[in-house]
Amino acid sequence: KKAIKKGIIAFAIIFGIIIAMAVYALIRQMLSQAGNATISINGPSQADSGKLLTYEIEYKNENRISIKNAVLKINYPENFKPENNAEFKTDSLTSGSFNIGTIKGKSQGKVVLNGKAYSPKGALIYLRANLSYNPSGYSSQFQANNQLGINVVSAPIILEVLAPQNVSSGDAVDYQINYKNDGAEAINNLVIKTEYPDQ
């Protein structure tokens, strides 16, 4: 009888361990699936300073269950100015957000962000997107992130210098400097600096 009792106890312990491991594996699988949401940023990776840029931020819920309280936050440098958008809430000089709400299982959507970059030629700026959400039935918050680098390939000010090609020593030389604002916004406090040899 003692042997039978010990066997039953041992079986119960082993069975309990198996059940606990199965529950743990199931919870891990559910948590892994719950965090399976992605975002992407589509738009030009090269930009002219001061020109209007359009970016589409796509979000996708790969889960079978819906996700709720979804908020898409966009971070950008101070020299990127978003255009007015009723769906886009400006949080600070360098961030704003779209309130997505609920995203049904196995579904996707997108938002559009328009803006202008005011940076010197050769500058590299970044748009960073962060999607925070709660899967249905979970209190934990999950996140998905992505970013896009944008290379500024031209400046809004165009300069042109006109001067004679051939001169003799001692001749007076006149230079004509033409400038043009090729951007859509007014530029204030413009200063043109010239460098020339001592002689």
C-alpha cells in the first residue's frame, strides 16, 4: 500500500509539472503572438530643403486577436515641420501622434504625414515611428518601432556668382552675386559671406 501511495504521489507530481510546463509554453506563445504587430515608413529617402514631402506610415496587426489603445507616435528633428493635419496631434516641437484606437486581427491601415525639411545640403535627418498598443485581454503594453533616414540633397537658397574670366594685374574687377529663394517659405536674416585672397 505504501508503494502504491508513493507511486500515486510521484505520478501526481510529474503530471503537475507537465501541466505547468504546458501552461507556461502556452502563455509564452500567446504573448509572442500578442506582440506581433509591425509598422513601416514609406516615402522619399532624399529631399530638397523646403519642398513638401509625403510619407505613409503603415501599421499591420498580424495577430488573430484585435489590439486596442493603439497610438502611433512620430519623432522628427526640429528642422522638420509637419503640415497641418486634423488627425495628427502635435505633442512637442519634435514629436506628434496619431490616435489609431482599435486594430482588428489580421488587418492593416495607414496614415499620411506631410511636412518640409529645412536643413543644409548634405544633412541627414530621421523620422522615427513608434506604435504602442494593448492586445485584447492583456494589460501589458506592447510596442513596434521603425525609422527612415532622409538625406537633404539641396538647399532652398541658390547662389550664382558672375565675374570676368580674364583680368590684368591692377584692373578693377566687379563681381555680381545673384541669390534666389527656391523654397516655399520666406527666409529671414540672410547673410552672404564672401572669401577672397589678400592680393
